[in-house]
Amino acid sequence: MKTYTYRHPEAIEHTGEVPVMDEQGQVILYSQRVYENYLKRTFDKMFDFRYFLKYEVLDSQREMLFTVKKISRRGKLWFEAVEVASKKKYIISYENWRIGLPTLFITDRKLKIQLEKEFEDWSNFLLDEVEIAKWKAEFSEELGEFHMTLQIHENSPIQQPEFFVGICQATLFVGA
């Protein structure tokens, strides 16, 4: 099992780079909330920074690896994610997102991964009801930030941490 850690400020509007470290403490990725333009950021501020949600995950040389953006149309909510190198697209959709903790489904039309999102404990990524990865966001009031831990199991068909980091960052604020 591979383990990755990072810290993210509590502020949903934070757009600075967030370094993601491997088990040796080496920065391997950066996660960052982005806006396509100033107008979108200004408009988003009116909606408490919850409407235009887009994250990019960059490698250590700051080359884009993965993007995730929130889509909200006609009362429906989902995310679109893209693995940049392969242009592989994933759709992340919610079941019961308006009541309690939502269950997310991540699909590329071949794989269908389920994310059982938890706020106080591990959120589990399941493929055919078998855990392939898990992620935890623990909030430190003292520091005003989330301490994130991602663990990817060896049985996971997806071993790229940018996939999980991008999806987790975007969904962290969904109930928000």
C-alpha cells in the first residue's frame, strides 16, 4: 500500500498550490484550485466559492496531470475529470447528495468505482465491493487546515495518486 499526505487550508476559496508528499516526504504532486478567469472568480465569491469548483493536479515540475471540475445544470450536480496525458474522461456523480453523506460513483464507462464519503473517518474507494484506496481529511482547528491522508492499495487498477487527489479535493467541498 502506498501512502500520500498533504495539508489544505480550511478556506474553500484557497487557490495556492498544495504540495502532496509520498512516504519519504518528497513532494510528488501539487493540487490547486483554479479559475479560468477573473470574472468567474468574482461571480463565485457571490456564491460562497461553491459554484465554480475546479482543481488541477500537477506533477513536481508543475505539468498538469489531472483536472476535475464541478458541473451543475438544471438542479443536477456531477464532476468531470480528465487524465491529461491520455485524455481519458471520468464522470463523478452522486447518489443521495442532498441527504446526509453522499455516495459517489466514478466511471470511465469501463470501471465503476464507488466512493463512500465520510467526514470524520476514512472515505473508501470500492471496486466490485473491494476496497482499492481510502482517503481521510482530518481538520485541525488549531492550524485551520485539513490534514489529508491517501492510501492506494496494490490491488487498485489505478495507481496514480493524482486521480485520487483530484477527485478527493473536488468532493471535499461538495456538501459545501
